[in-house]
Amino acid sequence: MNSAVPDLPESASIDASVARPRAIRSYVLRAGRTTTGQARALVELGPRFIVPFDSAVTDLVAACKGNFSSVALEIGFGMGGATAHIAAQRPDTLFIGCEVHEPGVGALLKLIGEQDLHNIRILRHDAVEVLARMIAPGTLDGLHIFFPDPWHKKRHHKRRLIQPPLVHMAAERLKPGGYLHCATDWEPYAEHMLQVLRAEPLLVNTASGYAPRPAYRPATKFEQRGLRLGHGVWDMVFARNSETTVFD
């Protein structure tokens, strides 16, 4: 672990008021109960690992990177299991995760404490606004979007996160050779994702179509259950410009 990176100041507080200025958001408000352990983690570890949203900070990567060799942003980490797993495998990479739901934030903080992880920071804010206002162009080494809401009904498709404007903004924030990794378990959404990603001129597919699941992304319990039932999971890994990225 990279313990040389200073911890966030104690003044970094949990921002419970989530701004929602955009039609397309990275989240859907849903009910959920925060457990005692998650609540304790929010109180004890939140000040250390939660970064407050601040539009005056226009280069969050530079502000947080410290001695880490690379920085990846994750949009919507859910309950944080995959985030913690990947962070444990790649201790030299700083992972900045965006998630607005308190149980998920608390769950990831709990995992951070249990696994003694030092390479995760959390923004409890809409990731679309974080990407637009706090991530400078050409600064990210990677961007993860795993299992975003597929919005199954046709009349709701306009609410899908993976749309040309968002993908273009994401591509602009990647370094040359940086990667965008998306995954979904809904085949119609996978087809939509692949079409949108292929149409972005700043990105190139690292596979001929869908990519094999990179070893760093764990199969979630929900995913494993779906695979047992014959459901598919589709990964897409695109790189900025013409430089491909090799994954272990």
C-alpha cells in the first residue's frame, strides 16, 4: 500500500445534499437501509476517505494523486465490493469512486477499514457533474462504469447514462492510452453501449467487439447467479485514441 500519500484532512465532511443539475445523471434514487456497521464506518472513516464536491477544484486527479502511479474514476460503485477488490489488486492506482447512496458509501468505507485499503477516495455526488467540473481533460488513466441502470423500457432509454455526450466527455478526460471499461448484464443495453462507444472518434476498441472480462474485474454475486441461469454479461474496453491498452 502507498502509505506515503497523506490522508484527507479531518475537515473533509460528508456532503449529503446532492446537486442534480443535469438531465442525465449517474444514479437513480432508491431506498436502502444503512446498517449499524455502515453507519459506524461513515462516522469513523468518512472524514478520511470522502472528498467533498467542490467545483473550484478543477483538477481532482492532481489534488489527490500524491505518489500513486495512476488514477482511475469509477461511476456508481454500488456496495463497493468490486471497487475494494480491484483496489486491493492494484495498490499503486488511486481509485476515485462516485456514489450517492449512503448504504453503498458506508459499505465501501467498511471494506476499506476491514482490508486496510489506502488507495480509494469517495465522492458522494453525481458523477456526471464530478466528471464535468472536477476532472481535467487528459488526466485519468482509467474510467470504470459497471452495470449502470439499463432503463429497460423504451420510453426511458433517454435516461441511460451511456450516451454520446457523456462518452465524449469521458474520452476527453482520459490520457492518451487511458481506458474506458463498461460492463452490463442487459444485452440490448450492451448493444447500445457498443454502438455509442464505437461512434466516439476519441476512442478505439481494444477488442473486435465485446471484450473478455479483464481479470481485475471480479464477477459479482448477482452476475454469478445470472451466469448460472444462462444470462450473459458483456464487457467493453475502449482506449483513448489509437493506442491500445493491454490487460492482464
